[in-house]
Amino acid sequence: MATAPGQVWSWDITKLRGPDRGVFYDLYVVLDIFSRFAVAWTIAAREDAQIAKNMLEHAMGIHGVPEAIHADRGTSMTSKPVAQLLVDLGVARSHSRPHVSNDNPYSEAAFKTLKYAPVFPERFGSLADARAFAGQFFSYYNHEHRHSGIGLHTPASVHYGTVGQVRAQRQFTLDAAYAAHPERFGNRRPEPPRLPQAAWINQPSQEALIQTA
């Protein structure tokens, strides 16, 4: 569970089709699960544990060391270089259950947003093309995409703590609209969407929480 940015990250790798049949590029992405901010990404011609380690290490140098990192049970995720890095930094490791595809929901949702985008191509002409596209996409995703799971804020706004100012401006706009035409709102003062208080991976049921309290 994360109650603020910087506590829990999730990462995964997805395949991107290259120019020819059987040619794929590997897109590695690391997300902060509370803010949905992509703290790191890279594209390589292959899956490699050292690439993954370097990416995570670089991300932690910029955004700080999280309390935990979640991933599935792929070879890079469970590799010795990645595991040793996390042990050395005191980062708790969390892995999806075997054969359970929805145990990494934040990463899977981000990949779906990417691949269902109208501008996402069927194939990339080269590794450079894929990297250029990803650079534009993640800039948009972090700084412009208003995410339904975080109160229609951008991941950057949540990650860097500007949510309060943005929400106050939204409330000001709604108050003005309400003052002008209260009948449009059923004479009930509108409020902007709230930011969730916590982000979970495999949230326990209410009954389980009561039993462990």
C-alpha cells in the first residue's frame, strides 16, 4: 500500500513490434503507484537484467529510494542483479503470484493506455523510432494525461505535490459556475474529484482487515 508518492513502485516489460516479422523491442517502465508517474523507462533490443538494474538505479538516483518495488516473476524481475540492488538499498521486493496476470495492475494499465492510444503504430521502423515515440508518450502521460484513478490530475501534479493548488483552482471555477447557475447543479455545491487516500496492490477485503486489526 502507498499513501504518498515515493513509497511503492511497480515495473514491467512489454514487447513492441519492430520493422520485420519476429523483431521486437523491449519497453521497460517503472511507475510510482500512488502518483502513476513514470519515474523511469527505457527501450532495448532485448530483455536484460543489467539494463533493468541500471534503469532502477538511475531512477532512484533522481526520485529517491522507495520502500518497496513490485513486479511480476519475469526473468529480469527476479534476476540476481536486480535483487542484489534492492537488498543493498533496503528496498522490499514484492512479486505477483504465479500465473496471476492481474497482480501488477498499475503497469498493465499504463501499457494499455500506451497501446490503445490512437497514434500508437502497428510497428516501429527502428529502435530509434520506438525511443522517440516513447519519449513523446511518457512526456504526455506524466504531464498532460488526466488520470481517472487520481482525481483527474496529471501524474506529475500528484508526484510533485501541486494537487492542492490545482484542486483549489478547480473549486474556484466550480463555485463561480454554481453562483451563476445553481439550478444546473440541483442547488448542491459541486466539488472537484478527490485524490484517493491510498493505492493498493491486492487490497485485502474489509473482512480480512477487520480480522488482522
